[in-house]
Amino acid sequence: MIKKRRKALVIAAVAASAFGLAITVPATIVRAGAGSVHPGPLSRADAFARAQALTALGRKMFFDPALSASGRQACSSCHDPRHAFGPASAAPVEMGGPDLDQPGVRAVPSLRYLQAAPAFTEHFYDSDDEGDESVDNGPTGGLTWDGRADHGKEQAKIPLLSPFEMANKDAGAVATALQKSAYADDFKSAFGDDVFDHPGDAFDAAAEALGTFEQSAADFYPYSSRYDAFLAGKATLTAQELHGRALFEDEKKGNCASCHLSEPANDGEPPQFTDFGLIAIAVPRNGAIPANADPTYLDLGLCGPLRTDFKSRTDYCGLFKTPTLRNVALRKSFFHNGKFHTLRDAVAFYASRDTDPGHWYPRNADGTIRKYDDLPKAYWPNLNQDPPFDGKKAGDRPALSDTEIDDIVAFLGTLTDVDQQAVPAN
Ligand code: HEC
Ligand code: HEC
């Protein structure tokens, strides 16, 4: 049973966050001896220098298409820095593989603001000063839409090897590409002269560098949106944006902030616009995803099939991770399956999923509505029923009117980071 989520969430210290501590190094690649730059515990200054070196290395790797089997796909091909490290395209899923003809199965998330994601846990309790520490908030945290990777460095291995992403045959193929790269010497000075003699170690090191780059604040968590400036008393919002914010936070209206946290934490940490909870909201099936041509293929999130450790947990079927809404106005596809293509539709779905299901879900031959068409009925009890859904039925008045939806969309437009604002909004 998913409990009502708390509004305030203390952001885990960096050391416990999903990307881990920048300066940690997997034990397997700490080898004393010639060429190794980290023979033991590092001084603060050395640790800082090391983090900087790995960030620079990770940045080069992130933009390097030579690290893919096709030779044409880098991390940045899908995670475009001009789109808040989300996709530039409007396609619900991206192509990958050795010939770039293998479609993915999920929408590409933005990589911004993941530094605050706690490691995945089935039972998340707020800290005592931020909420009710006796309330179990249920499955929370981790990376990817189903939380199956806990650290940036662990996550980076998924796209490097996935047959529908960068599609390297194995760790050795990645190590070979790194050895041929223009930054091979940087790689050796960071991880040891003999790092390429041990492909497994080189692969771990590559993931470590990428994970460290993903913690670069200027790139990944600048907190530079107009809303951040507003919270700091340095900018104003329009009347419409302010109204949208009120609706977003009102527990009887949008109630959006119960999951997409919008207020700074007690310690002053800016809001992340997610509590990282895994929740089922029954986004309609997306026929534009090739895998969905097979009616027996179901992406059920936390219970699989991409995630395999909770296969038998039927109470976890349909749950996906709550994404941040920072920079959401830059997106051209929304939700885990990229079903919707305008932010307005994504917001309107919350208002009328249950009051006007015929607008969102397809019809059977006999005209009846195939409600929640991407989630078998056995899993419907997993669906979130908090406001704005609130147990409403077809024909009831939606929690938000058309103009109220517009106001929330306007408010969400204030969450775009300043370095992204030159990019034409969706
Ligand atoms: C072909 C497109 C593609 C490429 C290339 C790609 N990714 Fe991704 N990335 C995705 C998709 C799709 C997801 C969501 C996967 C899921 O939920 O199962 C994702 C998820 C992630 C996440 C987790 C985000 C979150 O919200 O939890 C991180 C971190 C990430 N990718 C980093 C990388 C890195 C580093 C690389 C390069 C080594 C890379 N990606 C290459 C498509 C791609
Ligand atoms: C009970 C928790 C919860 C509440 C309340 C909630 N959301 Fe969400 N939100 C989620 C989850 C979970 C997802 C991802 C679901 C999926 O992809 O299947 C999501 C996804 C989104 C997305 C898509 C973002 C992207 O990157 O694709 C938008 C936009 C969004 N929510 C806006 C809102 C607004 C606006 C409200 C209030 C009207 C709201 N949400 C209320 C949990 C919640």
C-alpha cells in the first residue's frame, strides 16, 4: 500500500546520494605502484584535484561517439546539454544499437537534478525534522524510470552495453575504444598506467569518470531558474504564474507538490520538484513505441521487465519514478513512455484521467473505453488515488478547469534553467 507522500523531504547528503561521493574509487582499480595516482587515502586537496580530473575526463567521454558500437552515438546524443541533458527530439524513444536502428523502450529523462536522488529503497522514511518519520513513503529513489541503478557510475554501464543504446559487446570493447581515444593518456594518469591491461577495471573506471562528471554542479544542478530567483527574492512571477503555483501546491486542487516538491527544505536546500517516489498513474499505452506492437509486451516499471528483482511483487506493477519538473517545459515527450507531446496534455491528464477517460484511452470495438489500457486490471489497486485523482468518476467535475491547467503550465515554465532559455521552448 502506497502511503500519502510527505511534502518535505530532506535531501540526502551528497555521500549518500545516487551519484555517490565524487572522490570514491572502486577498490578493484586502486592499485599501488607505478602510475597509480591513488595509492591510499587522499588528502582533501588531492581528493579535490582527483574529482576535477575525473570530471574533465567524464565530460570528454560523455560527448564521445567513439564509445559506441556504431561510432555515431554518444551519451550526449540522447542527453543533449541544450535540452537540460534530455532528448532534443520529439520521438518517444531514441534509436541505438550498432546500426542505430534499434528502438529504445522508454523516454529519455533529463539528467539534471539527479544528484539529490537517494539510493533506491522499498521503505522511505522522512528525517525527523522534515516530516513524519513514522510514515513509510514506499519505494523511493534510484536512477532510471524504475530505480534499478543506485549510482551514476553504476547507471553509466547500462547505456554503454545496452543493445538498443551504445551497444558495446562487452567491457573489453569499451576499454579498447578508450585506449584509442585522444584522452587515453588522461585516463591512464587518473587510473594507472596499466589500466588498459585489465578491461574490467578500465570499464569500472569509465563509469566512475562519467558518474563524477554527472555531479558537476554547473552542468547538472545550477538552480538558475526564474523560480529559484523568485524564491531568493530576486525575481517576480506573473499573476498567472503565481496562481499556477498556488494550484500546484493546493492539496485540494493540483496537489502536484505532494510528489513534485516545490518549497525549499528546512535547511534551505532548493526544491527538487520530485520526492523520487515510485508511483502508478496509468499513463495510456503508447502505440508509437515499436515494442508495444506486441500486445503481450508490458512495461510495468518497478515489477519489470527491465528491472528483475521484483518480478513477483504484483503490488509494484505500474510504478515509475517521479521525475523532476525542473526544465520540463523543454521536453517534447512526457512520462516514461513519451505518450504525450505537449506539457498541457501532461498536466490535463491529471485533471481528467478519471472524469473524462474517453479523452485519454482508446475504445474497444463495442465502443466501451479501454481505461488504464497499459496496466492489467489485476494491478489497478496499485494506482494512486490522491487528489487530483481523488476517486473521481466519469462525468464528475475535474479537479482543475481549463484555465487552471493553463496557469499550472505557465508556472512550470518558470522552472527552466537560465542557460537553457535561449533554446526555443516547446
Ligand atoms: C539511445 C539513447 C541513450 C543513450 C545513448 C544514453 N542514454 Fe541514458 N538514458 C536513456 C534512457 C531511455 C533512459 C531511461 C532508461 C530506463 O528508465 O530504463 C536513460 C537513463 C539515464 C540515467 C538515469 C536518469 C534518471 O532519471 O534516473 C542516467 C544517469 C543516464 N541515462 C546516463 C547516461 C550516460 C552516462 C550515457 C552514456 C554512457 C547515456 N546515458 C547514454 C537513453 C540513452
Ligand atoms: C502521487 C504523486 C504525483 C502527483 C500528485 C503528481 N505527479 Fe506528476 N508525476 C508523478 C509520476 C510517478 C510521474 C511519472 C509517471 C510515469 O511516467 O508513468 C510524473 C510525471 C509528471 C510529468 C512528466 C514529466 C516528464 O519528464 O516526462 C509531468 C509534466 C507532471 N508529472 C506534472 C504533474 C502536475 C502538474 C501535477 C499536479 C496536477 C502532478 N504531476 C501530480 C507523480 C505525481
